[in-house]
Amino acid sequence: MPTKVIKIDSPNQTKDIRAVSQIIEQGGIAAIPTETVYGMAAKATPEGIERLDSLKKRQEGKRYTLHIGDKKDLDAYVPVLKAPVRKLIDKIWPGPLTLVVDLDEDSLKKQRKKLGKEIFKCLYSDGSIGIRCPDLSVTRQILSLVKTPVIAPSANPGSHPPAVTFEQVLGYFDNQIDVVVIGGSDSCRYNKSSTVVKYGTNGFQILRDGVFNENDILKISTIRILFVCTGNTCRSPMAEGICKKILADKIGCTIDSLPRFGYRIESAGVAATDGSPASEEAEIICRQFGVSIAGHRSRLLTAQMIKEFDFIFAMSRTHLQICRTLSESQGKVNLLDIHEVSDPFGGNLEIYKKCAEQIESALKERIEEFL
């Protein structure tokens, strides 16, 4: 049977959009445009996978990516997401990013029960799932109307380049697929594949280069946490160091690898002199807490810092007020503890230790806010 060609260049073409979604729902294969390349949409069933394998000349068992019409649908497939991953999709989706996420055993069991064994097996492989939310409104409408989860690999057989026009799709698959959609002027505008990013036990990994590079991904996804005191030689550098230790322990990584997991933790002072080291007492106490701040150098708080960071924690109400004066978003600036963290400067090691203990206790209470 010849492949049907339907032109849909407006989200108002509801009849045509519904017709394409029904073809997929009934077990057919539709070549649909995205902002990157064409995809071949099929239901996530064994029959759909078998047909895609045959068309793409793939070996049995290779995974396919789930495509969703709304980024909110992600929660139905990945119930728990780390904050850096959530920030990444909030910034990019809908967009040219394919996300691969590892799920823990408890989450996998829940998904298997929720989705059923057959669909679960089609979507999850080696404890992970790949998901994409394309940035083309017509395509998202088509996906949203299909009741069964939809997988959509690029439209190309074997080692051929992915199709970026409907003519290329027909050149590859005419008479082999059910329908090809001709999109509007923004179809396949990037003319390259989406970036595939995995977040797992090694943090962020680029599995396939695409529209975004590794630096882009880390810059967009990183959760930035800033601690603020007066001179940036005692309280805030201790908070910075202790926070790194708590986060690394929670994630199960080293402090040095925190950036790979999407975390940047720094400190500053509202009246700091740039370049001063942490106080000797602060260094000694931090070592007792399992972290070194020997390389710390003080710096003056600026409005640009306030703008760049996602979470800003002040040691006192005075620091809080100064931070909020510099901030356009009041909500991201807070006291670290309900009680002010007193300045230990000039005190003995016991005073510094009590200060660090208060900081550690407050951070353990707050840590879930940015995990």
C-alpha cells in the first residue's frame, strides 16, 4: 500500500492531527517531523518494535526512545528525578534533548506494576529509560492523542543519515510505512539529531552529540548554591565545604566529582576582601568534618553572583537583607538556619566547632531541597 502523505503545518488542523494519531494507535507507523529530524512513531508494543527493527534493519534488542507530548508526562515514567535533571528539562524541553535516566529497583518495580510487563519491557532496558519531548507543537499534539506510549526512532535505515524532509522519508520507506507528515517551516530546523544525555551513577554523560554539547548541558543543568557571610573567611567557607561533603555522601560520589553530577557550591562575603584564605581555625575544624578548605580564597558578593545562583543562604539577617537587595528573585535567598549563625571570628576552636555543628545541622535539614 502506498504511503499516505498528510500536510500539517498548523496545530489548528485537528482532524488531520487526530487521523495521524489514530494510525499510530491502530498499530501503524507514522513518520513525523520534529525540530531535529524525522522520527518513525509506533506504539511501544512488541509488534511495534518488531516492525521498527525490520524497517531500520536493527538487531533485535536495541532500545527505542519514548516520545511524549508534554514534559509533565515525564513523571509517569520517571517518578523520582534529581534536581539537576529537573532543571535541565525545565530549561530545554520541549527541545532537542533525549534524556536517559537510571531508576532504582524500587522505582522499576513500581513502573512495572503501573505500566504492565509488556509495555515496561518495551520502554525500560538495563534499569533505565530514554525519553524525548520534541519542540514541534503539531508533533506533540499527535503524541498526546495516542493512548499507548509512543516510541519514535529517527527515520532512516541502517547506516543512512536521518531524514530531514518528507521526500527523504519516502525515499527510504515509501510503501513500507503508513503515513508521512509534511510539517511547517520550523520542521527539522536544526537539521541534526538531538543530544542524548544520561544521568546515572557517573553523573551526566553525553551518549550522542547533537544540538547541545557537553558544556551546554552542564551549564544549563547545574544547581548553584551560594553561602554568604561577612568576610568570607569563616562561616561561609565552612558552609561551602560541609555542604560539599554532605552532598557527595548523599549522592555517593567524591567531592571533586560533584560538578559531573550537576552541583556547584561556592561562598562569598558582603564585606570581603578578595583573595584572603580561610581562617586557620575554620580550616582545622573543617578537616574534623572530613573536608578541606585549604584552597579557599575570599571574594566580595556581587549582584551578578546573586543572579547566577539557584540557592543562596545567608548566615545572618543582615546578610539576608543585603542579598535580597541585590536579588531580583527574593525566594531563592534565605537564612541558612532559623537561628542566625554567629560569627566565630576571634574565638577559639570550640567556638568554631559549635559554629560548624550548627551549619552542618542546618544543611542536613535543607539538603533535600536541592537533591
